[in-house]
Amino acid sequence: MINQEDTISAIVTPSGIGGISVIRLSGKEAISIASKVFHKKSGKSLTDVESHTIHYGYITDPVSGKKLDEVLVSVMKAPRSFTCEDVIEVSCHGGPLITTTILETFLRAGARLAEPGEFTKRAFLNGRIDLAQAEAVIEIIRAKTEEGLRCALWQLEGKLSNDINKIQEDISTALSHIEAYIDFPEEDAGVVMTDIEERVKSALEGVDRLLEGYFRWRPLREGILTAIIGRTNVGKSSLLNVLTGEERAIVTPHPGTTRDIIESMINISGLSLRLLDTAGLRMTEDLAEEEGIKRMYRAAEMAELVLIVLDGSEALKTEDIDILTHTKNKKRVIVINKIDLDNQKEKELDAGYSPIVYTSVVKGEGIEELKNVIRQTILGKVTGLDEGAVVNNIRHKTALENAGKELESFIESVRQELPLEIQALHLRSSMNFLGEITGVVTTEDILDRIFNEFCIGK
Ligand SMILES: Nc1nc2c(ncn2[C@@H]2O[C@H](COP(=O)(O)OP(=O)(O)OP(=O)(O)O)[C@@H](O)[C@H]2O)c(=O)[nH]1
Ligand SMILES: [Mg+2]
């Protein structure tokens, strides 16, 4: 187990060249360590300054006395800081050499290099945030979509923790009734039993609501995997480029241009798609292309939505029919492209319920309509994310599922009139599972697994 008493330090900005970089110190000795190497322009020592102030001066090498950089130093005294400890943040010039030199100076002056996630872990261990909020920090860093970021911010604000606490209150009241009844069996249990059942039902509803949110919003948070598939040369790569607004994929008049899958993120009025351009289908002897085609079907299988592109100027070919049959059960949009060409061919399409959109990618026609149809196909009636608690991590989802199972077992144990001690056991264990989410119940092992996912400096 790592020592929580040490003063820790790390570079908190990404490595590389930038305007500025920030090096953080946190712990009891933060201010005294910084004052050994930082010389304020005014000559005053850092140990005498107020909390939440910024100071201008130089970092110097304590041995040689050589100036290392001109910096700004922020002082945040415990407990009003991210970690609840004394925190120093040095903003220096943003270069890899200067930042590591300053970090090494701090380490020589008595600090220890922070482990990944250790600043956030301290914020948790010192009670400033709970575990769900600590995990929100990493979700914010990793968010790839607007929705993902919004969910993570709500989690950091404590919305998920509040919901969990409310559910726990219900269970804990039910549990205390049962325990009272175990202790004083002569009391009239009738009224109490109704209250217990209502509270457990309401807790179970709370758990189910959070779980439902996990499944409903997952694609929105992570970006909806969307595969563009079709015969060669129909304009798949051109479509990817026009949707992303950049020349991401190579387009040529020759069939078989795209050999491997190209992925791009796009945003259609707030909806994020992970768009895949695939190799076009064509019956072939070429092995490389065959592999590409296998990948096309695999991508189509994995995708939540497929965009099937057909060439409006050509009659349906076996490849088109193959693709249409393969994707019968998928959520799909059929795009008939190249409508700018004169020789449009009628098609006997078995599109089922799939919407058909006519486009000319080169002329930019039908693209807005296609975006609207994609949006409707994915969202159906759903309009957007309501503000609230959203479960967006597997650890939380598993804990909720386990808590839900225990609540159901409780209801079943009441129905079977099992001993009260057994009923109480189910409630207690559902409380424990919920406690894992906020970190009330936790082990060093869980903590290590969570915080190891962080980067150094966070
Ligand atoms: N006239 C016309 N030509 C188009 C349209 N869209 C694409 N093209 C042309 O069709 C050719 C093939 O386009 P790509 O985007 O490379 O087609 P693809 O489906 O990715 O082809 P593969 O990667 O070989 O499977 C290029 O010459 C495009 O300029 C369109 O709407 N109208
Ligand atoms: Mg292509």
C-alpha cells in the first residue's frame, strides 16, 4: 500500500511543447518543499503567503543556485484544494526538458513521484469526493462525445451519488424496521410490513431506472457505430468525406479503392457517430480485397446502424442484393447515390421498413435529408438527454445489478415467509453493493484497479 503521508509531485499537463506546463505538489510538505527552490520576486517566502494566491518568481537549483525558469506559483492550503491537502502548482514554460528538471528539483527536495491517479485518490480518501465522483474525473478526461462529457460532469457534481444515497435510505429504513421486529417480535408488524415493502419496491425502481439509463444512453455516450457498406465504386468513401467535412478517405473512379476500414467521428446535431468506411463488395479473386470484404460484413454486423449505398445510375447487381439480404435485420438506411447522373435505373428494392434517401454526394444533394433520417432512425422518439444521474460505467452497472438481485431475493424471501434474519441479510447485502459505487464499502483492491486507470498527474 502506498504511503498517504508523503508529499507527492507530478507534471499534470501533457508532455511535449506548449505555452505553459504545470507541475503539482500535494501534501504536508508541499509549501516547504516549494519554498526551498522557488524565489519570489518580492523576496517573501512561500511559507508566509495567504491561501489561494499566485506568486511570480524563479525556480532555482538549490545546490548550484542556478535559475531554472521564470514561473508562477499558486498556493492552495488544506483543506480548500483538490486533494484537501496543501497544494502548490507551478506554471512554467511548456517544454519537456524544463518541466522534468523542475519536477526532479522537487523530488530532490523531498517529494515523491505521484502514482497514476494519486491526486484524485487522495481527494477521495480525504473525503472531498466519493468514489463515483473520482471516477467521473477519468470519464471527463476520456469523454469522446458531448453526451459523454455531460454525463461525466453530472456524476462529478454528485447526481449519481445522490440517487444512490436516496435508494440506500429507503433500504436502510426498511432494514431498521426488520431489525426492530427481530428484537421486539411482540410489536404489531402489519403496518411496518407495508412500509417495508413499499420502501424496497421504491428502491428497486430506483435501481432499475439507473440501469435502464445505462443501456439507453450508452450509444449516445460512446458514439453510435455506423458502417457504410455497398458495392465497389458506388460512392461510400465520398459519402464518408462529405459527412465528416474532410478528405478522410481516398476517392478514385476505380472500383476497389478502399481496402481497409477507415473510422471517423462525426456529430449530427449533437448525436455522435463512429462512422466506418469499408471496402466495397465485389465478387473477386483478389485475396487482399476478400479480407477487406470479410471485414466489411463484420463491421456491418457490429454496427448499430448501417448505411447501404447503391448506385442510382446502375441496375441492382448480385452484390447489392447480397448486401440487402445480409442486413435485413439491421437498423439501416438505404442511400441511392449518384442521382445527378442522367441514366437513372429503376430498382426493385426489398427495403422492408428501411428508409430510402436519394443523394448526389458530388453535388451535395440529399445530405441534410440523410442526416435527418439517420437521426430519426437512431433516436426514434427519444429527443435528448434529460439532466440527471446517468450510470456510465461497467463497475457501477454490475453493482446495481447485484443490488437489484438482492432486493428481488428479499421480496421473494418475504413471500416465502423465510426467517427475518435471512430477509435482513438480503437488504444488508444490497446496501453493500450500492456502497461499492460511492466507495462507502470498498477494498484496497477495488481502489487500485480504479485509480490505476488514471494517468500520472491526475
Ligand atoms: N456522378 C457522381 N459520382 C460520384 C458520386 N459519388 C461518388 N462519385 C464518384 O464515384 C467514384 C467512386 O467513389 P468512391 O467514393 O471512391 O466509391 P467507394 O464506394 O468508396 O468505392 P470503393 O472504395 O472502391 O469500394 C469516384 O469517382 C467518385 O467521384 C455522385 O454522387 N455522383
Ligand atoms: Mg471507398
